[in-house]
Amino acid sequence: MAIREQIQAALGTLPGAEKKVAHAFLANYPSIGLSTIAELAALAGTSAPTVLRFVARLGFESYPDFQRMLRADVQAQLMSPLERARSTGPLTDNPALKASFADIAANLEATAKAVSESEFEAACELLSDQKTACYILGGRFTDAIAAYMAAHLRIIRPNVRHFDGQTSTWRDQLLDVRPGDVAVLFDIRRYQSDLVRLGELLVERKARILLITDPWLSPIARSARVVLPCVVDANRTWDSSVAILALAEALIDRVSRAQSDAARARMQTLEDIHWNNPPGR
Amino acid sequence: MAIREQIQAALGTLPGAEKKVAHAFLANYPSIGLSTIAELAALAGTSAPTVLRFVARLGFESYPDFQRMLRADVQAQLMSPLERARSTGPLTDNPALKASFADIAANLEATAKAVSESEFEAACELLSDQKTACYILGGRFTDAIAAYMAAHLRIIRPNVRHFDGQTSTWRDQLLDVRPGDVAVLFDIRRYQSDLVRLGELLVERKARILLITDPWLSPIARSARVVLPCVVDANRTWDSSVAILALAEALIDRVSRAQSDAARARMQTLEDIHWNNPPGR
DNA sequence: GGGGTAGCGTAACAAAAATTACAGTATTGA
DNA sequence: TCAATACTGTAATTTTTGTTACGCTACCCC
């Protein structure tokens, strides 16, 4: 947009023929400027050298130089978030994938129905409580989702820990858990006995448990403060965890939006630090 | 948008060097296409005639002809309704979950369209190749999905390794990579420089790269054998990885179904062992 | 009213871009 | 393993494009 503004600002000081060029350009922004000098001159009803004098007056070294700036301009506009959403529109179709994804979409819908609003809100509240620590862990496959959630939640609030996958070290990690702490457990079908046991231990330590499970409910549900069921059945060799991830993301988003302005500023700062000091160390 | 659509559709049928051109173009759409052949060729790491053959294959008379279409494309997009004023939508605290899931479902649909069938098949073929090792890794957030995929793939076939999150140990792990090995990389927006670097190292070691990225394509796309784009934009604080996970699951399912009976029997045995000797002891 | 200046376009020129020809190199199938 | 085919890059060629030189016209100020 910079170029357009610049031209509009200069409009008053331009000689007649060059003003015609400016008008032609603005009326056909940006495509005509990405074309050749001859075309722009023709559209403006003037000559090539006039176009050249025009861009020179704007301070550009050459016509290609002017076009470079213009391309950058266009790029910036097309890359803005909303344009992007649109430009990702219909592309080629992949029937097999589409069918597969349709099943998953059905899972999402079913999950949305299975999770009651009050439970969802209660879950968000648990996660938003910054006075206590928050422990996150999952089972054989869902541990990855636990890690994903922890990575995000850590940015939003302090005291987030992901119980790492080594079951042997769980006991040690348990020592840090204090009454009132929040524990997020992911546990779906073929409920792992060790995970269930750990749930019991957490309850003993008076942790408040947020359980994310399937509609058949892991045994942990009995002692959980909040239970969110996800539909995982997808007619596949293995269950699908997509709905679980979607729910986790929804929680993350809801919690991050609920933050105070101060907290959001801190979050932004964290992010900036992260990207300004690229990893590699 | 017609042009992007057309290129995505043709991606599978393009020869290697031309595919690199397509990737470079999509990753820098539209500005690079409005520039010169030489620049596009340089960005794609190939030669001018290849670019020319690329546009010829797409059905254009000449490069200027191609640019004319592209300009029209850009013009159409920039001139469309000014819904740009609408900045990041207000947070409706009503049925948060349903609205949220609807967005995600749209992502899934868009992803199904963005992934061409032939590319998907090519990806499955890479993953099914049991003669070589398979390395899986992801970025800051996507590493969790990499772990998830590895956990499943490990059951289906031998020689699956998840590059663990410690960037400092990557170099060591690289030593094991042999020519022809398959590397699955997850890399989405805010492409991590260290991950890109690692991609280059993998290419040097002649690994075949399967890249899962967003529609703007990580720089790694230039040297990847197969590229699968996922729509991640969800009008949230962070991008959504749901489509990525869904795609990963689709790949896993497709590969597991393609196994021979013998292999499937072995798989079943593995699973039985896992559950009959429950961990936790 | 005449010298001077700024604006403009035609046409020659120079630079660059696109295109083609060709030769070397993989890849595929017999 | 060999032949045939497809793919790719280098280099020469042609075309297009941007740029400059120059002369004409209109206007302003002295």
C-alpha cells in the first residue's frame, strides 16, 4: 500500500502527462504496474519516456526497481491473514483423502455433541488457575498430544510440566505434586493399567484431575474432577486422535483468550524472544 | 487462484526439476512469478529453460503469457470484497466448541483438496519401503505429531526412528542416515532455521525427504521428494495442527493396509505382546 | 516580444529478457 | 546390458524492454 499512498501524496505536484500516468496506475492497481512501460503508457494515453520520468520523480532508480517495490507491496497484501484464508480455497481434489477426512469430521461433530458446555468451561477454569501447578500426561499414543498441549500451555501460564514417557520415572515426578494441583490425563481405549494406577496416586495426593478420554470412559473417570469424552472410532487399524487434538487446541485457545492483557503481553514477549534468538545454540 | 490450483493439480505429473520450480513458485506466490525467468530459476535452483518448459507444460504460449494470467489472478484477488477491514474476529463466548470445531472441519476439507492424490500415493510408497530406514522429526510444536506418527509406524515396519527434540543431538543422529533413507519432516509457518538446516544436511546425505508443511511451503520443499501441504490457519492465537495429524493418520492407515498378510500378522503379534505383558509391572 | 525553461513525444540505442538449439546425463524397458 | 526415451543444463540467438538523445511546442518571466 505504501506505493499507492506515495503516489496519491505526489499527485498535486505532477505535470499533466505524468498525472495521467498516475491515474491510470491507480485505477488499474496493481496489475498494470507489473506489466511493461509501453502498456502503462498506452493506457495512460501518453508515451514511454513520460512513464519513466514519472517513476524517476517518485524516487525510483529505474523501472525494474519500481516493479520490485510493487511486487513486494502486492506480496505483503496477499499474505495478510485474511487473504491467505481465501487463497487456500478449492484446489485439486483427492477423493481417498476426502473420504478419510469425512469420517474424521464426523468424529469432530460427535465430539462437539458429547462435550457439555459446562464441563468444557470447568476444564478451562482448571487450566487457567495459575496459582497451582499443572501436570500433563498421556498414554502410549496420546502422550504425543499431551506433549503438544504442554508446549502451548507453557507459553500461556507458568508451572506447566509434561510427565515424560518413561513410566519408571513417574514415581519421582510425583513427589512434586501438591494438593490442589491440576493434572491433565489423556487416556483412551485399551486403558493402560499403569496410567490408571498413576491416576489413583494423583488422587491420593489430592490433585484435581482433568480427564480426556473416549466415550467409554477410562476407569480414571471415577475420580476425575472434569471428564471430556472424545470420539475416536474411525474404522481404522488404530483409533483416531484427531478429535482429541482438536479438543486440546480448543482448550488452549479458550484459555489463552481468557488471559488478562498483562498476561498476553508476557506471552507475546516470550514468543518474540523465541524467534529473535533462533535456536541452534 | 486458477493458476495455483492448476499447478497443485499438475504437481504429481511433473519431472523433478520442474517440480522444484512449482514449489518455489507456490512458496513465493505471487511475486516471484511476476519477476523474471532467471530469478525464478535461481530460486528453484534450476535453469531458465526448465522454467520455460514448466510453463509450457501448464499450457501457456510463452512466459509473458503466463505472467499475464498471473497478473489477472492477482488483480482479481486484491479487488475482491473489502472484508479485510474485519480483523481478527471477536471472541464469541457462546458455543465456543462448536464454532471452533467447524473451523477445523473447514481446514480438513481444504487440506483434502490441497493434497494431490499422486503426491499422497508417492508419500505412502516412501513410507512403505522397508528396505531403508525411516527418520521422523518435527519443529517446535509439530514434533509431538512426529512422535505420534513414529509410535504408530514403528509397529507397522522396522527401522523407524524419531529424531528427538534436542537439536544439539541431531548431528550425532545424522551419522546413521544412509543414502536412500526416508526422512519425514514436519515444518510449518515460522519455519525453524535449525530444522531447515537439518533438512539440507539430510539432502546432502542423500536421504529422500517427505515434507509435511503448510500451503506456503517451508523452504525445505525445494529439496523434498514429496510435499504434502496442510491448512493450518484457524483464526487463533496459534495455528491448528489438526489437519496435520489427520493427514499423518491417513498416511499411517494407508500404509498399514498396504502391508502383506505376513507383515500384518507380525503386527498383530506385536500388539498382543504389548497388551498381554502390560507395562508398569 | 524574445530568451529561457519545463513538458512532451519520436526515434535511435543499449540492456535484458525470453527463446531455441544442442549436447550431456540420467532413467526406463527390453 | 544395451538401446531408446525423457530430462536437464549450457550457450548462442532472437525478441522485447527499458533507457537515452534530441527536437518540437507551449508557457512564463524579464
